[in-house]
Amino acid sequence: MKSAPIDKQVFWPALLVVVGAIVPLVALPERSGAFLDLIFGFITHNLGFLFLWFTVAALGMLLWFAFGKYGRVRFGGEDAVPEFRYLSWIGMLFCAGIGTSLLYWATIEWVYYYQAPPFGIAPESAEAAHWAAMYGLFHWGPMAWALYCIPALPIAYAFHNRKIPFLRISQACRGVIGDRADGPLGKLIDVLFIFGLVGGTGTSLGLGTPILSESISTLTGIARTFALDAFVIVVWTAIFGTTVYLGMEKGIKRLAEANVYLGFFLLAFVLVFGPTVFILDTFTNSLGLLATNFLRMSLYTDPVGGSGFPQTWTVFYWAWWIAYAPFMGLFVARISRGRTIREVVGANLVWGSLGCWLFFATFGNTALHDQLNGTVPVIKIMNEVSPQAAIVAVVNALPMGTFILILFVAMAFIYSATTLQASAYTIASVASRDLVAGESEPLRWNRLFWALALGGMAVALMYLGGLKPLQTMSLIVALPLIVVISLSVWSFLRWLKEDQAGELKPGKKDD
């Protein structure tokens, strides 16, 4: 397969922006932390409603695309054949979209809601436990995957149907901005995308790395320090750097398939040997609670009570998904040739949500059961030691705990390796010229370079410490991406109407 050369007008500005973000975080950690706190408060309390409405609109648009007259439109044309088997396709889509962050939040997210629940519910009450078990399903369900999916449609259509030879979010906006997609405006959009992905991926690594460090510490007796965290990042970067170097078929596909099987095994083990009835009862109760309160939670801002719950959690989550959305759009577009709009929407909303729900149902409800029954003092460990120590304690309390912890570590490594090397591959694609699906790939050093850059951002964010810097980074990068994604959807609608009316046959490049 041929190598696509770099686009210097995208590569170098993006590099300068990323370096400009990393250096202050490392050189001035205290001032950077205070500045990020200030930005977090301003965005969440003044613009939180924007994130909520955008997410509701994204879900509505996807349902309209899937079940409307355009649902049968096939990416690549009517005769296009899928490049990957369905299971491989679903595996890559899911693993690229979640990473180790899912293992972190699925196990202990309920603790935050149990101690400080929404809607004026009494903390640590039975009602708080019900809402705590459910709220993670909301944050990792159809709303989240709608944000992932919405940019995939215009990007895939531009690349596979309009035959625009650039796998970039800027080209998906061509139907609105025209030839400006090739000029400074297009380059700015692509640079914003790269910055957003580096920030979003750094957030994921910043959350996932301490889990691995804590697990390694428990298994080996080595004290967990920042040096151990950094070592994990180095090993991680080496793993996903190698898979990125190998390419899409040999690297990403194989890792995704391996992790699907490993994930199913762990979920089945916890369900069978954990508190089975409690897991199933609580999951069933959570689905009912989710269904009856879905709209309420989707637009919840608490303007009078001022609890800050929706700003701290829902707005943060939607911003995090948005920061990742263009990446997922580009990656899903790259692997979805031969799939219809309905298939892509269904795979994201159904399989993506269901996969996340299974982890929350098993690991999260097991941890909640351990807390309520005194098996593991999850809240005490989390408050007095760390969230990562609480996660490891829950896993270690399972039958054959040490063996399961080893598998847990392996799955965490592979999940994030899949996510991060897919991120590096996608960034390298955006920073390349004349990239044609199935015929060319980004230069190997280009892919490897961005793998190293992602690791550098993660180390910088972890150096600041705490959850707030990670949350704030997502908010900062997501804000301008709302505009970019909106432009791409508008462009997609224009193209569909033109092609449906016969003004331009699908598959012809838009001049």
C-alpha cells in the first residue's frame, strides 16, 4: 500500500498548537491548574445549556437520518462491499470509542452520584443508590454515542461517495464552505480537530493510566508514584505506537477483535461469580428509571437549586464526547465503506450503548453491592486513598481475584491501545495529502509521531493531578467543535438533497 505524504500546512500548525498547550502545563503547573479551574466554571455555568441542546439535536438528527428516506444510502455507492467483517467492524468501532476510561467510570462513577445525588435526593439513601446505579447508563448511552456518530455520516459521505481524497473534517464541510475547505478556513478546522483529539485522548489516558499503575502496584508490591504512571505511559505508547506503525489491518483490527473476546469473558465471569441477582435486578431497575426520566435528565440545568450537578457531570460528559466526536467520525468513516447510513447509526446507538451498559451493570453494580454489604468499603477507600485503589479492591475481591486482576490489566492495556493508536492513525490521516481508502496510508513516521504526542499530553495532564484539569481540557476543545460538527451536518444535508434530486450522482467529486 502506498504512503500518503504529509500536508505541511496542517501538520506544522497542529504541532505548534499541541506543543503550546503541553509546555505551559508542565512548566507552570500551579498557574495552569488555576487557569483551567476558572475556564471550567465559566463554560459550564454560562454555556452548559448549549451542550445539552446540541446533544439532544444530534440524537434527533441521527434518528431522522436512519429512519427517513436516506437510511438506505450506502457509503461508497450501491455496489460497495464492506471492508471488514461485521464483528470486526463493531469491535473496532466500540474499542476505539471508549478505552480504559470505561473501566474506570463503570466501576466507581456511582460513588460520586451516591454521595452527591441530583434532584435534591438525600445523599447515601436508598433512592440515591437507585439513581447512582442508573446515571452512568445515561452518560454512556445513546446520547453519548449520538455525539460520536453524527460527524461520521458527513465525513464518510464526503470520502466514499463524493470521492474527496482527504479524510478530514474540513472536507465534510465543503458543501457549505465550498473551496474555502482547501484554504486557511479548512486548515483551521483541521487544526482544531487535531487539538481536540489530542486533548480528549489525553483526558482518557489521564484517567486510565492510574488504574493500571494501581493494579501493577497491587500485583507486584511496587509503590504507586508518578514515575510508575509515566512508565505505564511509555509502555502504552510503545504498544499503540507499534500497532499504528503496522497499520489498520494488522494493528487496530487484531487488537479490537482480541479485546472483544476478552471483554465478553470478564463480563460473563463477573456476572456468574459475582452478585448475579443483584446485578440483574439493579440493571433492570436502572433501565426503567432511565426510560422514565430520559428527557428530564437530558435538559436538566438546576438553575434554582444551583447544585452544579448537571454542569459538573452531564455537561462535562457531553463535552468529552464532542471532543472525541470528529475523531470517531473520521475513524468510523474510514472503516465503514459498504455500510448504509442506517447500519452506521444503529451500530453506534445500539451496540455502543449496550456495550457500555454491560460494563456498568456488571462492574458498577458489583462495586455497589460490595459497598452496601460491607464486602469492600469502596467509598472509604476512594475518599481516603484513591478511586483507582477502590477499583482494584473491587476486582481483587472477586473469586480468583489475582487472576481476574491480571486479565483486567490486560484488557485495560488493550482497550486504550486500541483507542489511542486509532487516534494517532486518524490524526496522521488528517495531516496527510492524497489519502485514498484502500490504496494509501499515512507515512509510518507520521503515525508514530502522533502516538508519541498523545502520550506527552497525557503525562502533562497527569502532572497537574486531579479530575478537574482533565474535565476542563475536554470543555475547552469541545466548544469550537460544536460549530464545526454543525457545519458538516449542514453540508451533508445539502449533498443528500442534491444527489436525491439527481443533480449530482453519488460518487462524483464535488467541485
